[in-house]
Amino acid sequence: MFICSACGYEGNPDSAPACSLCGAKKPGAEGGAKPSAPAPAKPSKETTGDELAAAAKAVAESTPATAALAKPAAGAKPSRRPETAGVIRGGTVVPLLGTATLLSTAFVGALLAYVVLWARQGHAPQAWTDALIMFAAAVVVGVIGRFALAPKLENSLDQGAAEAFGNLGPGVSALFFFVLACVGLYLASTSTTPVTTGGGGGGSPAVEISGDKLVERIALLTSAGVELATSAQVEFVNKGKRFRVPLGKVLKKADLDEVQKASGIAADRWAVCLANEPYAESTTALPADFSLDAFLAQLADGLRVRRDTSAPTGEKKRINLMRTKAKGGVETLWVVEHPATAGDLQTALPAGIPRWVGVGLGLPHESTSGQAKFVGDLLEKLRPED
């Protein structure tokens, strides 16, 4: 085998004095050339790889830019790049408080709507329309709080407070919603309000009613008090509002709506006044503000019904009453110690006195100059003639 010392060409030995590729003279040819040294052996792949790795390491260590990246300058902030694969080490991030703020402010809206409804109606909200109003208030206030309050809380609260509010806010708000629903349902189911739309169990509210009948019911069944009564009209005062009801004419629906608007009387009490027969059902619950002491005092003053301390009480706890008849004799009456329904008052009323009159005798009214006289004249008209 012939290997050219100049170009490394490998070929079969022949008699040519020079390399057939580059023309270099072969060893031992004319000219006395020195025999060429054997060609260096080719490096193996393993040796070449080690040498390349070592060279790359040396270049990297000697390059200023690489050294600057490897070691940060004095006083420089540490890099946010991950030091370990799969782990991101960044600064502290304040959690988003949108959901917590939405639910918290929504509960506040629902609670405020519940309080306002109770204040306007005079009793615990009961109708499904009240639930819709509370839901609408919760949605509106919640959305406003989400977009107006949440960004301010995220910027003002520290890390610990923001995490606590973001984690506990939704759960606590949901718990409060549940408590509000349970309490609202309980109060609605146990409310002693006599009616909502049925006129105290006496049928649907009347579309029209005489003014004379209406003033009697307003004077007894509402908190309004008679300020001045004339032959043409009666002037009432109710929570600072003055209104008049004409006498001697039938009031149509438009007239009734105008009177209610001017009086400020709650819708449930107004429905009782317009019923065909208020408290016709004996099982109708008494109003929450009914007072047994006021009822007994009015009985004594207007109907001459007084306590009978000489009569035995019997097994059932009750208050024994008696009425001295105008033409002689005594009418025995009684009432339970804790009346709960309109029917519990019937046994305390003289014969012929409507049940709704008894209910009205136990209700509070405005302290006005003409209330006592108006009620006294009404009872005198209703009192039995015996």
C-alpha cells in the first residue's frame, strides 16, 4: 500500500516515481528523497468528543459575557428566571378578590332589601315578590361591589388579609345567605299578620265602600288617629301624615287608592279595612301589636265589661268578665289569658258586637284629640240596648 506523505493519497504501489494525485515523489525514487514518515492515525470518535467538550468548556469560562451572566454584579437584584427546571420562583402575587367581594356585597344588598321591606310593610316579608326584590337587590349591589370595591381591596389589603378574605369570604357569605333564608322563612311562616290579600278571612277586598264604614275601620283597625270629625269628612293623622275621608258617599277604587297613598297605611292593614267582613274567620291570627290590657281597658270604658273577680277560674286559665245590662241583669263573659286568634276574643264581647271591633280595641293608635270621642261614639252606637 502506498500512502503519499504530501496529500495522504492511498494507492497500490507501482513503479511510478511520484504520486499520481499530487505529483510528490515517492520515497526511494530518483532525487534521493527521504522516506516519508507514516501518516498519523485518525482520532477515534470518543477522543474527538472529549476534546470538543473540553474546548467548549474552556471557551465558555474564558468569555467575559458568559461570566457576567453566571455571576450577577454586586448590588444587582436576583434574577426571576427559574433556578430549577419546572419551578418558577417569582415575587409575591396578591390573590384576586372578585368572587369574595361579589358574594359579600350581594349578601349586604339582600339584607338591606329585607330590612326595607319589613319597615315598609310593618311585618316580615312574606310574598314571593318580596323574594324577587331581595334577589334583584343582591344582584345589583353584588355587581357594583365586584367592579367598584374589589380593585380597591386588592390594592389596599396586605398579603395575609387578602388571602384570608379571598379564602373565607365566599364561604362565609354563602353561610349568611343560608341563615337569612332560614330566618326569613321562619318569620314569614309564624307572622301574626292577619291577612295579605284576603281581608282578614272575610273575602276579597271590596272594590268600593262607603266613606262612613271606612272611617270606622280606619279608626279601629289601623294606627291612625282621628284628629277632627265633621258631618262631611273625618281627618286622620298617621305617622305624621294627615289625610281626609269624605262621608256620605261611596268611594270607588280610584278614591280608595288616593286615600291609601295619602295615609301611608300598610297594605295588609288597608286590605283588612276594605274586606267585606274583617276577621270573619275565627282562626285568623291577631296582629303582632295587639294588647290584651288595652283591649280590657276599652271594654270597660266603652261597653261596661269588667273583670269578675268573684267567679271561679275553672280548669282553663282565663279571665272572667261580666257586663251589667242596662235593664238589669248580668251577662257573663270571659277571655283566655293569652289570646292568639280573633276567635279568642269573641267570648269577651257582648252579643251583637262584631269580632273586628274587638280586635281594634286592642290595637294602638295615634294620640289625637278626637280619637277617644270617635271610638266612644262608635261603641255607644254598637252597644246592646238591654
